[in-house]
Amino acid sequence: MLSSRFKYTKGSPAAKAWGILRSLKIQDFPIDPRCIAELLGIVIWERELPDNCDGCLMRVGSASGILINARIRSETRRKFTIAHEIGHYLLENDTDGDQRNTVFEKPSEYGTKENLEKKAYLQSETRANQFAVELLMPTPIFLVDSTSLPLIGLPAINTLASQYGTSFTSTGIHYTRLSNQACAIVFSEAGIIRYFAYSNKFRKNKDCYLVNGQPIPPKALASRFNNEVCIDDEMDEIPLEYWCQPNHSAGKNDKIIEHSRRIPNTKQVITFLHIPN
Ligand SMILES: [Zn+2]
């Protein structure tokens, strides 16, 4: 069951995603978005597109198709792209059936930016991403699975990613945001924090904060990955102030568990931060 902190309004991306799963009677995991596209009458093509374009939704009259970049090697990324485009199709269903409408993922590269306000474009992308997450990892069932695991953090995310057929990144973000623990997941590259997500409990803790674009704090375990190439996996309980500068004196004695792991063959590191109860 959903806890009271997850309330989705009618017409929201989550409600749309759960609604389509329910109406198509899809219950088996991992979800196959290709199958959903087929049931919705959406054709999928693959063509080689520029590297900065994962795919696009095309509408010509009443017909719709999804064009996927054949250069994408990762099956989880392909699946997420198809789910994202189905989101565009269902959330922005064009009422003008005669209008030729192609939604490319990078409008600045394809000259359609003039037709879309940047804010509206970003909102549309956020909603399509939310739809994709909820189509592939519906929160009500994902919560049951994630809370029943005996493990937390990166091992749990690994298990859930296999179960749902989703990428480690998207699974990790979904897992962390839904967690009832004070935790955060940080994606860094070449020693710089590129992106992070956190739980409500982490956000509400005044001593916990992270900043995008900042170097990884020098005492954090993740900083070791830059200097020692042989390190792939590090976990320890460390002072909270290694990652955050606590706002009040009581927080200076707080501890945080850091688990950092290198993404193989890259300079990227995933870090799971967790304040023990
Ligand atoms: Zn999009």
C-alpha cells in the first residue's frame, strides 16, 4: 500500500502510467514498453541518430511512431526511452489530428526550439520522465519490493534494477526518493558532483545538504577513486561533516555511512549516503 506521503493527482504522470498498466492488464515484471507501444498502436523504428538524441515521438495525422537511436547499446536505456516517448504520447495527446507533429528530444539541435517555450519544454520532459519511471517501476509495487529487501543502499538497488529491468541510475534515484530512511545518492565524475537525489528525511535534516557542480569533499571515500585506480568499492561509517558541514554543534558528532562504487570502465562513481537510525 502507498503511504499517505505519496498522493498522486488524477492526470499526473504517475496516475497515467498506472492507469495504462491497469487498462492493458500488465502485471508481470520487468515491464516491456515495446509491448505497451504495440498495444497502443505505436510503431517503433530504429535509425542511427546523433549521439545527443535518444529518440523521438512522431505523429503524422492519426498515426504515431517512436524513433529510437540505433546507436544506443544499453537495453535499459532503450526501454526507458520508449517508455518516455509513450509518456509524451499519452500526456500530450494532440487533439488536432491533422497536425504533423514531431517531438525531438533535443529541440535546439532540430530547429523546433522556436516553437516551444523552454519552460514548457522542460516541464514536458520532466513529466515524460516521471511517466517512464512509474511505467517501469510503479511506486506501489516498487515500495513493497524495496522495503521487503534485507539490504539497503547499492546492493538493494542492484537487486531491484535486475528485477525491474531498469538502469542502476534510474533505479537508484527512484529507490532513494521513496526511501523512509535519511539517505542520498550521488553521481560524480572526475571528482565533481554531477547529480544527486535524496529522500524526504534527508532533505528535512538541516545538517544534510549537497551541491551540484562542487568537488567531492576531500575526506569522502569517493575522493579516493580519483587517485587510486585500483579502488572499485568502498564502504565505511564516517563523520557527517566529511560530506556536509553541520549547521549546529550537535550535528558535528553525527555519523553517515558512505558506500561508493566505481562504474566499470568510466570515471564515474556512484555514492550512497545513509544516516543510521
Ligand atoms: Zn522527451
